Amino acid sequence: MSRRTRAPVLVIAALALSALTVLATTLGTYPLSAAQAWATLTAPAEDLHSFVLWELRLPRVALALLAGAALGVAGLLMQAITRNPLAAPGLIGVEGGASVTLLVVLVAAPGLLAPAAYPFAALIGGLAVSAVVAALAWRGDVSPLRLILVGIGMSALLGAVANLLVTYGDLDRVESALQWLGGSLHRADWGQVRRQAIWLLVVGLPLLAATRALDVFRLGRVTATSLGISVPATAGALLVASAVLTAVSVAHVGAMTFVGLLAPHLARQIGGDRHAVLLPLSGLCGAALVLAGDTLGRTLAAPLQVPAGLMIALVGAPYLILLLARRRLPT
């Protein structure tokens, strides 16, 4: 893709996401017209419209956008590091660590933490497991194959622990935990939105300066080194960035591994292989996936709410299967 076409592609994607945001803001058990939403947004009052918009819908929409963008970028980074288009952020155990940590808190040790501290516990658990995986895979450098194998083994171990907790835990506590594990935004509030936005800005913005390194990574270790890229340092930094973005998102919205896998593929279909456009476009695609999944989940079977992560997998998995079946993957 030429430089002339990069900006229009990003602008069109941003406009499409804006339209989806407006639609998500108006849809729900208590629907609002676009005019009502705009009037309430510009002149809030103490009425039902303001409560629905400011306390229920806008935090949920904003958190879906921010968490989806973080997961999309994290997935792109993981695929670039491993040079594997099927890699996902959960590969290094972030989601498994966060999930098991929350299951322990909710099922095995209820009352240990206040509900407001659940996201922090999930964040710490996810980052701790990813650090263990990286340490086990590190041999003076980040080997993509070693990272994948260690990550698969750790994910299997964490999955077994999670299954034990779900199987033998108290039914009421397990039900609450499973809703979060499915990827749900029903507890979204402005505090979570602020924390997600801060982490996304702190970790995501510096990545815009790493687009050249990400392009060079596709050419292999030898070529990257010859072009002046410090492969171990760069891969390590990108790995940390992917782990942090994933852990923060999982802590707030639950496990949505599929977003990090699908969003970069959608971005490549739209914008090509240059990371200068792929990076922001993956974020936009991830935001659209989570927002669309959450909107469908809370409107299709209302008042029943289907977790966004499950809706994304149900709708996106067939598309990804067809996409990969038609596309020749690098060997």
C-alpha cells in the first residue's frame, strides 16, 4: 500500500467505527434515538435518558473500544514477534493467568478481595504468568518456536487448574466467574475506562515508533540484525508491550483471545502488510469486533445478555476459517 492510500484507509475505518459507536449507543433494552442521545450528551439532566446514557451505555461502549483496540494491537505484536499469523496474545499465558487468578479469588477464596480489586488481581496474575513463560523461553534471545511451545504447555496447565476450580467449586460462585471468563462488559464503569485508556496511551503510543522494526521482523533474524535492529532487545520490548496490553484488557473485560487473532487478519485484508498502517488499523478492527460483539450480545436476546467474547467467537470463527482456507500462509 502506498503512502497516498494509507491515510484514506485509516480515515474510512475510523468513520465506520464511529458509525458503529453511534449505533451501539442508541441500541439496548431501553433504546434511544440518535437525536435523543445527542441531546442527552450535550445537555445532561437528571432523568432516565441521562442515567441510561452516562451510567450504563457510554462506559460500556468506551471500554469495548479501548479494550478491543488494545487486544488488536497486542495480537499484531505477537504475530510479528513469532512470525506466525496464527499467534494470539494468549499464547504467552496472559489470559490463562488472569483467568485462573480470578477463579481462585471468586471460587476458592471468596471475600479475600473487594470486587473493585478483581481487575488488579487478574492483571497481576496475567503478567506474572507471562513473565514465567518469557523466562522459560529466553535463551539470550526470544525464539518464536520456543515461546510458542512453552506458552502452549503453560496454557494447558492453567486450563487444567481452571477446570478443577470450575468442576469442584460452589455453583453460584462458578456461575459468576464463568460470565467474566466468557468476555463480558456488564460491569463496565468510568473507573475501568480511565485505567484502560491510560494503559493504552502509555504502552500503545510508543509503538508507533516501532513500525519499521516490525516490518523488518518479517524478513528474519539475520536480515533484521544486518539492518541495525537489535533483535533480542526489540523482541523483548514488544513482548512486554503485548503482555501488558492483553493483561489490562483481560482484567477489565475478561478473556477474548479471538480478538487478538482475528483483528490483525482483518487489518491485513484492508490495509496490506505495512505496519505503519497495520498497527492503528489492527486497533480499529479490534475495537470494532469487541463493540459489535457486545452490542449483539446485549440486544439479540434481550433481556438475556450473551458475553461479547462468545458472540465474537460465534460470528468471527467461521469467517477466520474461510479466510485462512483461501489464503496461502507463509511457511
